[in-house]
Amino acid sequence: MTDRQAPAATARRAELSVEIGGDHVAVIEIHRPPNNFFDVALIGQLADACDELARDSRCRAVVLCSEGRHFCAGANFAAPAALGEGDGPHLYDMAIRLFQQPLPVVAAIQGAAIGGGLGLALAADFRIASPDARFSANFAALGIHHGFALTITLPAAVGQQAALDLLYTGRRVGGEEAHRLGLADRLVAPGMLRPSARAFAAQIAACAPLAVRSIRETIRGPLAERARDAMRRERSEQEKLMRTSDWREGVAAVSERRAARFAGR
């Protein structure tokens, strides 16, 4: 991206698009409908896009959204390379870059933000949702430890006790409860989701960009290092639990659409 491009420019990637408008707001859209599962490659593309936008003088705020029925259903564990493989980067090596980038991000949450998808939503500065949105930290229901720095971001959004409730039970939270808890910062009608997210981002972008970045760095700057430490432990616990029979049972139960029968081993 360069300043020689037209005021409203679109860069299309295989599974990600980036559009910068004349209001200094960039829209990053994930294109893996309907569930928008992510893997290490997609999170890397998303981090690359954020880094490029941070260097583009036309961009002062970002709207993150997804094509299809759901915002993001997390990692597709059926895909062998979802978390990374061999000597290549791990998913969380890419995810930490989302916490390090300097631009304010407003996430527009339609449908479900589940598991790692909830982690992705909480990596944004703000979340706009509608009443039909659904949020779930469903890791324990799968037999695995939570990830994507939810150790840090979830209690920061909803408080320690509510975070423990959501993590221990894996229960789903609708848009209205999410708003009451603090998972969603604003609740709007479904048809107003993207326009509202765009208007909010434009309100941020209308302020002095150097001041906004400075304020954000003061308040959110330490988050990146805390997220790195959190994901280091989260990854270790996930890898340990992925060797258990409970994990295999949890994945099978989801695939077969039945209640899991965990044995504690």
C-alpha cells in the first residue's frame, strides 16, 4: 500500500481483503465463510495487513469483520496445520503481532465468536455486536486449555469471576448478556452492525492520529508482553492436554454432535 493509491483502495488476498476509505478507516474482512475458521497462515495474513496499515498515512483506525454467517469459530482442529507444524511458526507467534500493532481496531461481531474466535475478537480494542451474536470460551467443553491470550483479555473485559464462569463452563452467551458483561461494547440491530462499527471507527479516526496512538500505547502497550507470557503458558497446557483421551473425546463429540463423555485422563 502506498500514498499514491486512490483514496478508497482495495487490496484483495486469497482469504483476506483490505479497503481504506476516505474517512481514514480501513476495513479488514476475513473470507472463509460460513464459519471463518482460522489457522496460522490466516492469522499471519491478518498481522501482515495490520502492519501494512500502520505504515499507511491514510489509515487511522481499523474495522475487523468477516464474510458469512459467523465472525469466527476459532481454529479448525481438523486441519493438521491449524496451529502450525514442524519448524514453522506457531499460531501464537502470529497472534502476538496483533497485540503489538499500534492501530485502534473495532471488531464487528456477527453470529458466533467461539473459542479462538473469541480470542481474536478480544484482541481488538472494541467489539460491536447485535442481539443474535453468540460468544463462547468453549475450551473446557472440548477438553483443552483456553488460548489466544484469553488469560489476559477475558478477565480484563468481564472481570475475574465472570471470566472463570465462562472458561469453566464453556457456556454460550447471547449478544444482550455479552453487552451486560462487557464482551460487547455496543449492541446494535443486526442490519446496523457494520455501519455502526464503521461510524465508531470513523469517530476515532477523526481525532488527532498521533494523540490516539500515544493514548493507546499508554493504556494498551503493556498488553503485548502480557499476552506473550500468557500464550506461552496457554500453548504449553494445550499441547499437554492434546495428548489426553479427554481431548480426543471432546473433538469426537463435537464432530458427532453429542454430549462428551469425559473420563479425566
